[in-house]
Amino acid sequence: MVNPDIQGVLSDYLAITSNHQLSRCKVASTLKAPDFDDEKSQWDEHQRLRTRFWKFYRDNSSLNPQDIEGGPVKKSFFSYLDLKVQIAEKIYQNCILCEKMCHVDRTRETGECGVTHPLIASEFLHVGEEPPLVPSHTIFFTGCNFQCVYCQNWDISQRTRGIPLSEEELAGVIEKRRREGSRNVNFVGGDPTPNLPYILRTMRRVRENIPVVWNSNMYLSQYAMHLLDGFVDLYLTDFKYGNDACAQRLSGIPNYMETVGRNHKLAQKSGDMIIRHLVLPNHVECCSKPLLDWISRNLGLDVVLNIMGQYHPVYHAPEYGEISRALIRSELVEIINYAQDLGFRNVI
């Protein structure tokens, strides 16, 4: 049972899970777009349609899914969603999907994420996620643009061993899981960002009405964030640090707060959101408390927070003294109490 207050904050997402509202992806597929060849015209048109999309979404999201599939509302021959695919595929050849902006042709070589062609480590109906999400059809991609020394999923984030599936095959799996009871399709990793073009192409083929959950470290470029606007229904974010120094030391990420903070602000404007924060041992004062302060000032006190206490030292963590032990319960309780004292109303 979802907390009534959280139901209000996530009302858009929850309406899609129960088929009372169309997903952003479905509505985007009905919004007509011109088909330009040059990249500048494509981006100019995308920016124009981003503004137009939200009125179009409010006017059309309450339609029944059957109104699109065989009903009076038809998918456009070339749509806003198709335009997103077109732009994402060009970016892939000079990659600026994440803020590292490798500028490599990822059809030929890997970027810092280690990904060329999308590989899926696993997919299943996950019942261990946040209550509003379960059962969640969680799709784990290999590769990541972070190199977290304590990564709990290091075996897939720092390696690229997985199964290649065509867009048609994965779309079929997503539809099957929806019929089996999934409330959403949850793209994670590693991180889903390196696989954005593939994900867009896949969802273009999915016939079921299903909310898209973007489960990410949120170190995307503004270009990628603009492509997610009008596609993602719920952002499930991993907000790790409260300062740049810890992000650089433990994840190899520069300019963390500016980039990830900016993207949280953009995400809040374009979809529902749940913020996860994994409390690290000995990082209560430098990371957890400053991060909660930042969220309260910039995103408000109604945001849904999951303060997580399941940290344990894996991968290279034993080599880093302050995080070489498990989290002490008192550290987790201190952060939960701190969030409540700040006035956060929706702590899971």
C-alpha cells in the first residue's frame, strides 16, 4: 500500500501504471514532427516540440490506450519520439550522452562507459524496489560512466558481459512482463545512459502502455536530458554525494554537484521522481547532510526520498579506509532523523 502523501506526489506515474493515463512515450508517438536531415534543424525542431509537448500531453494523456492502438488516435508517421531516436543515433556517433562527453563514435569504439553495443546482464520482475514500483520490470545493462570503488553491482557495471537483444526482442519481453503484472519498465545498470538510443528505439516498438522508469546516476549531458523530457515518466535517481571531492575520489567523477544537481532540477520539471541516497560510512557530515540540505533548498520538501542503509564494502572499498567497513545503524538513523528534522514529508 502506497502512502497517500506519496500517492499525491507520484500521481502521474501511478495513473499510468493502472492504465488510467497514457505514458509520455505513447503520447510522444502521436505528436507529429517534421523529418529533417541536418542535425541543427532536428535540434531546433526538438526544442520547439519540447515546449509544445506539455500542452499536448495534458490534452491527450487521459486517452485510453486503445484509442491509439486501433482507435481514433493514430501514431504519427514521423513523431516526436521518432525525432528523439534520430537525434540520439547521431549523438551516438560523436558521443555526448553523458557529461564526460567522450566524442567517440560508439558504433566503432567504446567511450569511458565501456559500452559499444548494448548488452543486457539480466531482466526480471523485481519485488525488492520501492513500494510504488513493485513489481518492477528491471532491465540491467552492462557498463557505466562511473567507476565507483564500492560499486554494489561492479560485476556488471565494470564489465561488459551480457546478452545482446534486438529492439524487437526486448520490446517483446517488456510486453510479456507487463502482461505478467509489471507496473513499469525500469532501465538500470550499470547505468542506462550509454544505451539511450537503443532504449528509445525499443520503446518505440512496445505496444503496451507502460511507464518508463529511468534508474540512473544522473550524470547525463543536457542533450540527453532534453531527449528524456517527454519520454521518461519517473526518474529513480542515485544521488550519491554532497560535494565534488568525494565524487572525484570515490567515483572518478568531476563537477559532480553542478551536473547532477542541474539534472535533478530538469528531471523534476519533466516527470515524477524518487531520489535514492545510499549512506556511506564516515560520510555523514561531508556527504549525506549537505546533500539533504541541497535537496531541501532546490527540490523542496515534498520530494520522495529513499535513504538507504545497505552499504557493505565490496569491490575496491576495502582499499579505502573510511568506507572499508559496513554502515553502522546509528549513522543511518542519524541521517533519517536529520531528513525528518529538515521537514521532508515523504521518506520511504
